Amino acid sequence: MEEAIEVAESCRRVMEIEIPMEVVRQRVQAITMQLQRRARLPGFRPGKAPVSIVREKFRDDIRAQVLRELVPEYVWASARENQWEPVGNPTVTDVQYEEGSPLRFKATVEVLPNIELQDYRSLSVEMAEPEVSEQEVQQALEQLQEQAATYINLEPRPVQDGDYASIAVEVISPGQESPGVQMEEVLCEVGGSNTLSEFTENLRGVEVGEDRSFDVHYPSDSRDPRLAGKTISYRVKVLGLKERHLPELNDEFARELGEFDSLEAVRQQLRGNLLKSKLEEMEQTARNHLRRQLVQLHDFPVPETLVERQIERKLERLKRQIAAQGMKPQGMALDWGKIRASQREGAMEDVKSSLILEKIAQEEKLEVGEAEIEQEVQKIAVVTQQTPALVRARLTKEGGLDKINSRLRIEKALEFILRQARKKG
């Protein structure tokens, strides 16, 4: 006997399930026999203990094993019968299990929503042809010049504006005596336009070998949301002074870059790169805009399990970004609860748009070829420095190939929508 209840405006489904007494009895018997073959009980040779003693000795183990085996089996069977696609593991409550009686319980599980596709082919997006100015080319050229700069050590003296001070930095998190982040050596342009005024003010006039401690208050609209509205304490030691020398922008500079014979050739390359970058940026902006339009066009509940998973992915990416900057996320005074909450709306939109695009891929019969899967496997192999065969074996075992297939289908659906939308833009 099984009763399924749909929770209004939700992806939660509640199933009240009864497993027949005979099914439970047979499973108990099978598990007991398995235990009997392995059991080592005083006074009996291995595998020779009476079944009645094994059942009494391992009563709790048998009960737990019966639940582990039968509950998921009947939950998934019930879901298939109702044509539901479960997401995550069920929550099981109200278990009634007595020897010689049916097994009854209540299972709550989230399922993928039924999506009725709206007129997604009518979406439109405007994309103008990108342009690159001479000023942008010049700025890109000057960035190359900056990257090729050399630094000459200066004799020790008090720090002054225009110097590049080599400094060691300790970041003291509020409420902690030990440094949360340490940077052994970084260059700081004293008085530079990109240097925090507090660093310039506290380093100006300092001798090499001396240190200074000071606070920096970051405004609420700081470009880095991790620092917005916070006051961070720094301890800075001056290790040395350097003077920067920039190479001249001429044909010789171009040849030193390795693949150009003139400065004009460098300019042409930079112009092409900037044009390509702008086009990719515009297309990505258009994709994001279309995903938002798709979300606005469709109204359906989203499984909380998928939203939480997406929030976790976002937080993990943020932690990797922090670590890539040489900092330790666990050592920073960050309100992870607040950060998690701030990610929720975006995660909800990500999940919802992906579900819609997956449905569109089915509707438009967009499939992913084996060659495309293999290309992704090759990319992972290069990044992880493993053989493609090893990567494929691992992905097959972990279900990763299905995830790659799903991601590529979603990307194909989004490209399909983009092509349709640009025709109308």
C-alpha cells in the first residue's frame, strides 16, 4: 500500500509506504543467513551458530540493514510509479517496524518540477558590432610595457612618493591576535593611483627595516564585497626600495616579445585580441540576459536541494579565488552566513534557467556527440595531468560523464536560443 501526497507550490512529495509483511520476512531471513555465515559466536564454529541465536544477537543490526535496503528500494519504486524524478536523498520518518508486521514509514523527497515551456523562440536580444578605439589599443600596449618593466634596488633611505617599496604584510583579523593572512613580499607603489591612501600615508618617510601598524576602513561600496564595510588591521614591514624602469615602445620592444617584427604588428595583434574579447563579453552578456528572460517567462517551483548545491558551488569558487590570491579563507573575518544568503537569489536563477534549458534541449532534440564528450575528457586530462583513459574511468565510476553530457546539452540549448534571439534583435 502506498499513498503519495503532493505539497502545493513545492517540489516536495510525501509518500506513506507500507511494505508487505512477507517481503520484510524474506529480507530479514536473507540478511540473517548472511550474518550467520560470517558470525563468530562463543561456543560455535564460524557459520554454525543457530539462526535463532544469530537473530537475537544481531537484532539491531538486522533491523538497520532491512531499513537500509528496503526503504530506498520502495521509495524509488514509488517515485517511478508516480513518474517523479527524485533529487537528493529522501527524509524518512514515522517508521513502524515490528517483527511479523508490515514495514510502514513516511518518506519526503524533492523531485524535479514539471515544466511547461513557454514561447522561448520569441525572445530577442540586441548585440551591436564591437569596436576597438586607438586609446584602448594604446592602453593594452602600455600594459605590456608595464609587464616588461625592470626594478633596480635603491640604497636604503626613507620611503618617498614614487618609490616601489618591497614590503611584508600581515593582516590581523578583528578579534584575533595572530595574523589571518601573510604576504612575505609584495611591491607597493607609494603615492600610486592604485595604492590605498592609508598605505601611502603610513609608509611615507619610513626607513628600510622598520614596520608600521595601521587600520584601513573599506567603504560599503568597495569593489571587493569581501571587504565592503570592514576595518582591517595591517602590520607592514619595509624590506627594501626599488626604482622601476620601463622599456621604450619601439620595434626592438616588439621583437623582444618573441613573434613580432614591428610595433605596428603588436598593435594589430592587440586590436584583434581586444575585438575578440569584446565580442565574447557581449555574447556572454547576451546569454546571461536570455537566461534571466527564460526565468521570468516560466513559473514553477525549484528543488531546494539543487539550490543549496549551487550555493555550495558558488562558495567553493569564492574560496578558491581567495586562495589563489595567497590568502586563507578560514583565516579571514568573513560572515559566511551573510555571504551564503547573498548567493541565494543567483543560485535560484542558475538552477531554474538550467532546468528550462534542459527541457528546451529535449524539445529541440539537441544531443551531445561522443566526440564532444571525448574533447571534454581531454581537457580534464590536461588540467589534472592524467591520461584520458584514467579520467574517463574515474568519471564513469563517479557519474561525471552524465554531468558533462547534461552541461553540454544546456550549453547547446542556450546557443540555440541565442541564435534565435539574434535574428530578431
